[in-house]
Amino acid sequence: MANPRRIDHGRGSSWEITYRVDGRMARRRFSTKKHALDALAQARIDTASGTAVLPAESKVTVAAYGERWMTTLQVRPSTRYGYGNALRVHIGPLLGSRALSSLRRSDIAAFVAALVDKGLAPATVRSTYNVLAMLLRSAVYDRLLAVSPCYRVKVPTPTRSSLQVLTPGQVHQLLDAAWDCDLAVLATAVGSGLRQGETIGLRLAHVNLLRRELAVEEQALTPPTGSPYITRDLKTAASRRVVPLPQFVVAAVARHLQVYGAGPAGELFLNRRDKVWRRGSFNDSVWKPTLRRAGLPEGYGFHALRHTYASGLIAENVHPRVIQARLGHKSITETMDTYGHLFPEAHEETTRALDRLFGGQQDVV
């Protein structure tokens, strides 16, 4: 880095410094030599630490970088839509015109407070903040920011809602109320714990009725625009699993195949037009009407069948690790965070175990 150079011009003089950032030349001018020397010293520190940013790039706005960032994402269409929606509806109106380099932690905290003041749900505030944090972290990687201002910003914690779980009697009510063509898909969901997309995305090739098991290899996705489709892109690597099937599911699927057959590509559960179900259409045409006929709460979502499956295994003392594998959770932490409160406290078992180990010894005075 060269020392500041004096530049004379019609309005007087200024002082210019030059330095390189990632092989590109940066030039900055200042009204006094002192300011130029201070900036040069800081540039040397930033260059040595790898946090130097080109002056021209520092003027990029949040909106402009957001558009660039969206083109680089390698995510599912539904995820891309969610990120884009957060940028368009919340981040853009509040921060879009701001230069990336102008953002401070206090600005991010004010942004979160503004979302809360708008009355957004804590989960929406948190997910929107996470999108902004990812965007700014990417800007750091692109050397547009030295550090991300998303640092120790307090974000509302979503309240844990009570799990929607059907009793065994309610499951019978539900299956008894199902139309014949819908019985197998509902029985499969409650008897396997599959997510909705995994259930309506099942193909015959992944179901073995003789061995009484199915393999989760695909799922049906409903994009924001366009037709739903079946893909091998699952939620996580742990989602790819083999699930044993109870006899009532085997019987329901066998009869479904006998009466209705499979789709042209082996799909088990297609809609009334022999197409892959759109999730909203499935809920409106199958799930909610069945709940009404069964006299069950219409506020229950299809995911209640997955919760019912998990709670049933817990009630039957199935090991948590087995439940984790059946549900396709990526960690036992996810399983326990969701269903840990359903496991029995086992106070008696604890005290009996300790008595067996230590009860025969004399009390120490």
C-alpha cells in the first residue's frame, strides 16, 4: 500500500489512498491527509485480517444483494418461495434500500422489533430473521461485509403448541368415516408415521406387503406454482428409512390395490383425476371431510396422524432410538424435543433400580 498521494484540482486538493482487495484495486479520496492516513492504517489492518471490503461494493443495497443471493440458492422450490416471500414482504420494505455496509446490530434489532409490532407470530419473526441472517452471512463470504450485524439479536421464541394426538378410539372413528378410496392412505399414515408428502408420494415399488414394510425413498412436493410432483429429494438424509407395517395397514393397502390399482408410474394414492395430490387439495377433499364425518375436531392437521403414531409407540414403551428411526428424525434430540414430555417419568423404576444397586448397604451416619 502506497502512502497517501496529494491530488490537486480546481476546488483545491484531496488525498488519495490505494490498496488491493482480492486482487482488485481500491481507491479512496479524503479531504485531509490525516483522514487518509487513518483510513490507510485501517485498510492495512482489514487486509491483513481478511475483512477488507471494496469501497464500490460497500454501496450495494440489501435489495440488490438479495436478488443476487436468491439466484445462488440450491434449495427446494418451496424453500426458495419462502425465502423470496420473506425478502419481498418483510425484509425489502424495511431494509431493502439500505446499503449493506450501513447496517449495524441496532438496525437488525430494530427490524425484529418492527416485525413484532406488526403483529407477526413469533415463528414468522424468527424465520424472517433467519433469512436475513443467511443473506448477510453470504455477504460476508462475498467480501461485501466485514462482519454480519446479526449478532446477539434477541428474537421471539415460538411457544410450543400442544401436540394434536388422536386416541385409539378416535383413530377408529376416523378410519370408519373414510370413503373407501381414501381408507388406505389414512391407514398408512397412522400406521407408519409418514409425513404427508411421504404418504401421498408412495409408489408400489417401495411397498413390500409380504415383508410388511415400506421404504421411504420419495415424497410428493407441492410447489408454489405449477403441478405437484414426486421427487427423491427428501427433507433430510435420515428421512430415507424402512418402516414396518402393522397388519391393518397391510390389509388396507392390499385391498386398495385390488380395487383401485396403482397409478401409471406406480403411485399408490392419486387424486380423483389420477394425478399427484396437491397438499391443499388433499386436505380439502379428503382430510377435513373425513374429520367432519367422524365428528373429530376440524382444527386437527394431517400431521396429527404422525403425532398419534409416535405417541402410540411411546405408550407401548418402544425405545426412543427406535422411534427416532421410524420417524426419520436426524437426531434423538429432535425426537425428545418433540415427544419427550410424553415419555413416562418412571419414578418407581428409578427408585427400584437404586434400591437393587445400593439398598443392601448400611446407611452412613
